[in-house]
Amino acid sequence: MLAVYADSFASSPDDPLTGLVVGERPDPVAPDGWTTVTVKAAALNHHDLWSLRGVGLKAEALPMILGCDAAGYDEDGNEVVVHAVVSDPDWTGDETLDPRRSLLSERYQGTLAEQVVVPRRNVVPKPASMSFEEAACLPTAWLTAYRMLFTQGGLTPGETVLVQGAGGGVATALIALARAGGLRVLATSRDEAKRAKALELGAHEVFESGARLPVKVDAVMETVGRATWTHSVRALRPGGRIVISGTTSGPNVDDAELTRIFFTQLSVIGSTMGTRGELAALVNLLDSTGLRPVIDRVLPLEQARDGFAAMAAGDVFGKVVFTR
């Protein structure tokens, strides 16, 4: 079958595509308790670029088919969305807390292929109202955003949220979901065009990265890390919270603002992916409201390298989706 996979790790972090291959891989075989999904659409994530750099992926696992997100048909012909978090079979409760969990494309082959095998419990029905391309955007970026806002962040209608770094898949999902959830949404970006698109997506106000805000916010959704951390801390009202799910600009900060954090009693909350139940709730939310993911471009799987290159260059607003 055709697949997009990591054959080796990048020799330089600045050139992550050196180990990327678009070619043939063996058809997968589903073990007991798993099912084979015929992939109609699969979405790209920053996780895939990090995998090509060797982050979260071990050399002995290569070659590894990349991709966490997919929508397609299960073995019975049902339209489904794939949940990317694979937990231990004996684990009960929130699978994101399972210390032995992994994402597809870490220990198990990923979704950027004609077929993928997943545990039977890892498929969620896809509503007919949603295209395969739209549904494929949900399992990583949109699920991460949903959990950040409403589970970990505990945000409620009327509160004010700041989304740092408008443009990426999680950030665009955060803006859209926050607006749909009745929040006042502020967003930042270094890029004027991305700020304009954030307004179109639902942000009430947009600002240059690091700009002084007109109000203190109840919560900051942080996916950027080092480049925005100080601004995120200083943007919060006393008692506010930062929910962090990524560090695309780097995990280390020169000044963690610990004094401000304890003196103003801020909360720093980690958030990783989401549960199957949260994915089902997200799918139902989009089905009932008509809200849809922002898709930057749709490419055939054969042209996956072009999509990877665009993401690596930061030349995207919303999701990159591959189809078969």
C-alpha cells in the first residue's frame, strides 16, 4: 500500500524532511481486538515533523508510517474517525493519563497510508454531515483544543481567553471552539495576514505577538512555549490559568516568571490530546453546530512531501489534509 513514512531521522533539525519517504509499505494485519480502517483522509500535525527529527520516535521502530489523524471506513463499511491515543488494554479511565499510552506513529504504524489498524475502541462514528477531510482534522489538533478549553481549562461562557500563535492547527481550533463556546477570544500572531484570518475565524480582537492587551484574561491557551511564555503569564488576571499543550518555539524559557505565578496565584495546567469520549463529544458538537475545521490545503497522498514542506516553513493557516 502507499504510505508516508520515516525511514531515518533528520541530520539537521532545520531540515526535517531528509528521512521522509512516500512509497510502498506492507498492508497492515489487525491483531485480535483491532480493526482495519481504510483511510479516506488523513491530516498532518507538527507531531509528524518532530517524529522526523527523532523526537518521541525510537530508531528501532523505523521505518514508521507517520500520522495520527484519519477518517475512513471500518471493516463493516461504517464511516469512522480514528482516535489516536492507544492505551494499555488493561487501563481504565482517562487514557491520556495511562503511563504506557502512545500515539499512532510512535509504537504503532500511523495513518498516512491507505490503511491503518487500531484498537476497536479507537473508532468514533463519523456523522454524515461532515466530510472525510473535515473529520480527519479532529483527532489531534481539534481534540487537543477541546480538552484545553473545556476539560483542563474549565472555561465557561463569558470568560476571556487568549490564544497565542494564531495560525497553527491547534490555535485555529482553539479560536473557533472558544467562540462557539461563548468565550471572548483574543489572539496573537507575528503575521498580519494570520491575524486577519483569526478575526474571520471568530477572534474578537487580535494583536501582534507580545503586545500589551487591553484587559487581563481569565485563561491563556499556550502552544508556542519559549517565545510567548512571559507574555502569557503577564496577560493573566490574578487567579488565572495557563493551559499548555505544546512548545513549538522550544521548551526552555529564560525567565519562568515564578514570582508572578505564586504572587498572583496563577495555575499552570498541562494538557495532552484527549479521550475517546471527548473526541465523540467534539464530533457531536461540530455535527450539531455546523462548525467546521479550517483546512489550509488538501493534497493527494502522493504529494505529501509538499504538505510537510509547507508546515515546516510555517506557510499554513489551519490543517493540511491528504486524501486517497
